[in-house]
Amino acid sequence: DAGVIQSPRHEVTEMGQEVTLRCKPISGHDYLFWYRQTMMRGLELLIYFNNNVPIDDSGMPEDRFSAKMPNASFSTLKIQPSEPRDSAVYFCASSLGFSYNEQFFGPGTRLTVL
Amino acid sequence: AQSVSQHNHHVILSEAASLELGCNYSYGGTVNLFWYVQYPGQHLQLLLKYFSGDPLVKGIKGFEAEFIKSKFSFNLRKPSVQWSDTAEYFCAVNAVNRDDKIIFGKGTRLHILP
């Protein structure tokens, strides 16, 4: 299996622009997670899905952030409008059966907002 | 809300030294516990986990962790570290019967001197 795939790997944008991050989970996994990693706050869970349905989005920082999972093999995290404080590494992860089973992480997207 | 504390943000050791990384959590009920590792330039991956049974858990690459319920702790240990253990280590907790989320600590950066 190719593992969790994320794109793009790096994104540099200007403040106010819309940013869309993409994730393809491991085939057959029914849980998908979006995390944000910063030096100050560590690894934060933003939102997670079970069978394409958002279960908990309490970690989404503001209304500028939104996530969708239109099907079992694709999810997006969108920031509109982006701000410099959104600069971070965004990880997608997936797991099978239970959310606390081993999570398989993607390589991350390093976002820089100028 | 449940939380995870990793006491050491940055640890520097020489090869062959013994390692212990601290992890404490705040939830008083039943927990599932994890250590994840992120080697430089690589994905986060599971190092070991505790769900139930023997509180001394052995993971990959010679790592082990001990769950001490009375201390709300799950410290990671390795008797003799190698240069290749240089990485960032994350403790994580799932509060059973509370929610499906895994809460990660902020991580400990381990640097091994050759």
C-alpha cells in the first residue's frame, strides 16, 4: 500500500489567499484525522471523520477552517482566508476499526503564509 | 478535559546512555496509551501502545514503556540509545468510554551525540 498521501508537500501563499490541502487515506481505513503541528502548540487534532462523516471538529481553530470528506478515499482541509499564524505542518492520518487503533500518518504539508 | 504532559522538550544524550522520557496524563478513567516517533524527514509512526494487560510494554527498536496507573504516567525507556534514535517522540492518550480522540503531547526532541 502506498500509505497516506498528502498534497501538496509544500505550500507558500500570501495572506488572504485560499489554501486547500488534500489527503488520500489508506484504502479500507474508516477513520481520517487532520492534525496541525507547530513548535508552540505541538500536534493538535483539528477534526476527524468516521466513514466520511465528521465526528469531532472541536479542534478547528476558526470558521476560516473547513474540512470535507466527499468519499472514502479523499479529504480536503481548506483555509479561507489564510493568515500568517496558520503557518504550520498539517498532517493527515487514517486508522482502521477504532480511532485509537494505530494511526498511519501522511508526510504532511508544510504551509507558509506570508 | 484530558491532557498529556511531556516534561522534557529537548533531551541531548550520548550514545549508549540510558533514556527515560516522561509522560503524564490527566484522565482518571481507563486509558489507551501510545508513543509515536517522528524520525527526521519521516512520517510519525507508532512506537508502542498499551491497551490492557502487562503494564510493561515492549515496542520496536528496543524501546519499552511502563504504565503506572497510580501516577498517571507512561514513561518511555531505552537502556542504551543509538545515534539513529535521534527523533521527536510523542506520547498520546485515548480516554476510553469518553471519546474516540487521541490527544498528543507536545513532543520531546531527542538528540543523540555520536
